[in-house]
Amino acid sequence: MIILDLAIETNNLKKYFGVIHAVDGIDLQIPKGSLFGVLGPNGAGKTTTIKMLSTILPPTSGDASVLGFDIKKDVLEIKKRIGVCPQELVLYPRLNARENIHLIAQMHGMSKKDYKERTDDLLGKMNLLDRSKELVKNYSGGMKRRINVLMAVIHEPELLFFDEPTAGLDPQSRRVVWDFIRDFQEKDSTIILTTHSMEEADDLSDELIIIDHGKIITQGTPDELKGKLGEGDILEFKVKEIEQRNEIIERATKLDFVQWGKSVGKHRIVLNALDGLRRVSEIMDVIKVKMEDISVRKNTLEDVFIDLTGRRLRD
Amino acid sequence: MEQIFEPKFTNQLWYLTVKNFKSMIREISQLVWIFGYPLVFILLFRFGYGLETFNIFAPGVVILAPIVLISQLAGHFAEEKESGTLQRLITTPVSRSTVLLSGLFSQLIVAAIQIIVMLLLILLFGVSINPNANIFLLFFIPFIVAFTSLGFGLILASFVRTASSAGGLAWFIILPLQFLGGLLTVPLVGFIPTSLAAEAMGAVMINGSIAFDLVGLNIIFIAIWGIGLIVLGILLFQRKTAIL
Ligand SMILES: Nc1ncnc2c1ncn2[C@@H]1O[C@H](COP(=O)(O)OP(=O)(O)OP(=O)(O)O)[C@@H](O)[C@H]1O
Ligand SMILES: [Mg+2]
């Protein structure tokens, strides 16, 4: 028998809010030390899953163990070992950056000397040292976002939950946060990262799930998932003749270099075609309608989602 | 390798209380409310109605001070719920009751400061206090009233979602307490905390009395009110915020 050292294991975990099936039967096995991505559109159930695993929201049914502890029975043991970065900016506006971070450390019972040193170190890494004595209410959104992250990590937890940690950050700050998260992974922490940025999921995660309507629709490493879509390029375009979408896709997929096709949203079609860039004209000849607004790209996780649901991650 | 810390309840309580206190004194509007509202009545009585009337109503004005803590406390917890900080706190190994206690503690510190300031202010504005008045009781009676305010505040906090609605709705408790209790008028109802307190405070401040039936008994009744309201408040607050 192989015993995997698991950070998280869930069994048919569900959360219903009345008629809304926010999380609808999730089975997970997340090995220790991995950076695990949870990708899904708005309302997929990412935050609800994190809240259940961090013990602040009781599940409707199912069980989960976190670091070997039961989420219903061993709440305190779990809380001692996790750090949570919530999706919203949750800070005390009338405390300064240091005081906000210190408060979390104090709740964990870190020694003053330890948390003071570490806070300075962390603020430095996030380029926030020079303004750390100002009240947080005067910070810009991006600065608050970085403090939001630091409050989750001050006590060096074994398991970290980051719920969309880079939402609303400019590309440069986003890089800073990404590098920061990678640092933790190198220290052997287990990290659960939710996002609806396919770039982020692709770049950071060792393994990921894509969830939609509270269910896992696929799971694997980013390369595995993209690999399932085939070798081809993704060709996306708009057509005027929307009623004929299905016929157009049918005609296109008859070509031997077109592996599959899907309609996305109301007006768009996505084809997966080998060597797609050079064969656009061939495709055009076959589908016999005008393609507008064409883009050709490599497979992304977004296309994995499109393939599975016929929708985009972000509409 | 990660360390696991063993947090101590007393330390958590202390740090949370300090945090609450800092958040409060850094907000000008809260300071204005805590000290300004009772001050308005001091000025009104002293300069509007004159020193003689002021002498009669000064005990009530001091009782008025801890009453404003109802909106203060309800606003504090509503803000923690609304902004998500309560939820964030309880992802750490701190219990909900420690967070709750810290909220009550910091308000009691405010109450103590507020009462001392009010007593100094009425003296400054020339109120004549009976030379035999028991100074400890002058402080203790309004301080006991602060406990009933915390109870009312908690009950209110368990029903409201935002700090601003807490501030608004608090008036529906503050005004009846103020007028029915006769803090600034004649009392209409005898058994509510404010009328009990005003009676006891008047006996101590004006007559220099320490009679049990006027002072001791009233303090006991106010304390019963306080305990009852706080227990009810805690039960309601815990239940209403159990599912976050
Ligand atoms: N407290 C609640 N009461 C009622 N419904 C809720 C509650 N919390 C979440 N939901 C619903 O559960 C579903 C999943 O929400 P959740 O916040 O988990 O999604 P998400 O994947 O995090 O989305 P987003 O990317 O927008 O953050 C949504 O339909 C949401 O409206
Ligand atoms: Mg979310």
C-alpha cells in the first residue's frame, strides 16, 4: 500500500446555501508540499471550499481532513497550522501595516522579537517598508492587497490558502506576489491558490483542478490538461452567421488538421488546428463564411475550460 | 520547518483590547461622539438654564455619558462583521469569545475615562457637589451603567449588518433610556437602569447619602440589568454570527 503524505483530503464535500449548490461534492487529495491551483469562473465555489477547509464555514455534508485533522472536530489544531489570505481586503483601516501584521502573529502566540523581525523582513520583500507606519486606510488598493497577503504568512504556517491574492494588482506587483508565493513553496509549505486567471494557475501550480458550479470538471498538471486538448494551435474568431455555428464547426472539423471545434458565447468559435496560423485560409475556404476578429494562440488553460464547458472563464 | 505556537488566552485578550482601543481613539468622529454628546448637555444646562438647574441635572448628565457606548459597542462589532475582520481573526487560533470579551473590555476602559472626564467637567463648570459625597460611588454608579450599555450594544450588534445602521438604530435605545429614565427631565419609569442610576447618583452627589435603599439597592438592580442584558447579548451575538 502506498501512503501519500496528504495535506488535504476531502470526501464528497458539499455546501448548500438554500437552493444554491455552492460546492457540490468535491473529492480532493492534495499532497504535502505542493502548490495546488483551484481555477474556476465567478461563483464556481472556490471561496466556499476554502472557507470550509479553513474551518470557518461548516459543510452541509461530507468530510475533510486538513493536515491530518478533521475540519469539524479539530478546529483549533487546524487553525494553529494554517494561514488564510481572504479574497476581499480584510484589514483594520485605523491600524498601520505593522500593527495589522503583528495582530495576526500575536493571535498565534509568536514571540514579540520573532514577529517584529519577520514583519520587517516581509515588508521589505513587498517594498512596503517606507510607508509601514501610515494607517492602512491611506494605502492604495495594491498596497492593501500586499498587506492582505502578508497577514496570512507572518507565522510561517504549514498550509496556506490564498484566495485570489493578485486580484486588482498591476502586472509588476503581481510578479512580486507570485515570486513571494513561490518562495513559500520552496520552503515546503503546502499552498492552495484560487484564481480565475489562467495565466496565474498555469504559471504557479504544480497541479490544479478546474471547478464549475461547485464540481470538479478536470484535474491534472497544467501541461497534462493542455496536452489533452491536442497539439494544435487555438484559432478563435467571430462569425456573423451565428445560426449556422454548428454547421460551420462541423465543416471545419472535417479537415484532418482541425482536431476539435466549439462555439463560445454567442458569436465566437474556437478551433484547435495543427499549424493553425498558416492554414487559416484553408479553413476559410471550407467554412465559406467570413471570419472576423481572428486570433491564433497556443493552448491555454482557458481553452481547457472552453473545451469542457463551452464558456469562457471570464465573460 | 514550520513552528507551531501555543497562544495564551490572556495575551490574545490583551492584544485585541489594545487593537480595539487604538482603532477607536484614531477615529475623530468616535471621540467627538464619546465626549461631545454629554458635553453638549453640560453646556446647555450650565449656560442655558443656569447653575441652579445644572446642579439638579448634573447627576443625570454624568449617567448619560456611558449610555452613548451603546452605539459605540454596536458599531464596533458591526464593523468587525461587515469588514470581514471578525472572520479573518477566527481563522487564527483565537476563540470567538475572546474576540467578544476584548470588545467589551475596550469599551469599559473608554467608559472609565469618559466618566472621569465628565466628573471633572461638571466640577470645572461649577456644579456644587455635597462635601460628604462618596467619590468612589460617583464613579462606580455610572460605571455599572456602562455594563448595561454593553448589553444593549451587543443585542443591537447581533441584529445589524453595518456600522452605520448600528449608529442609527442605537438612538431607538438611547433616547428612551435618556427620557424615560429622566436623565434630563423628570423620570417616567422607575425601574430602568437610567432612572435607577439617576436616583442613586442624585442621592450621592446632591445629598451626600449612602443610604442602602437609595444607593445600594439601586446599584444591585442596575447590576442585575447589566448581567441580564450582557448574557442575552452574548447569546444572541454568538448565534447570529455563528454562520459567517
Ligand atoms: N453566505 C452565502 N449565502 C448564500 N449564498 C452564498 C454564500 N456564499 C456564497 N454563496 C453562493 O455560493 C456560490 C459560490 O460562491 P463562491 O464565493 O464560493 O464562488 P467563487 O468561486 O469564490 O467565486 P468568485 O470567483 O466570484 O470569488 C455563489 O453562487 C454564491 O452566490
Ligand atoms: Mg471567491
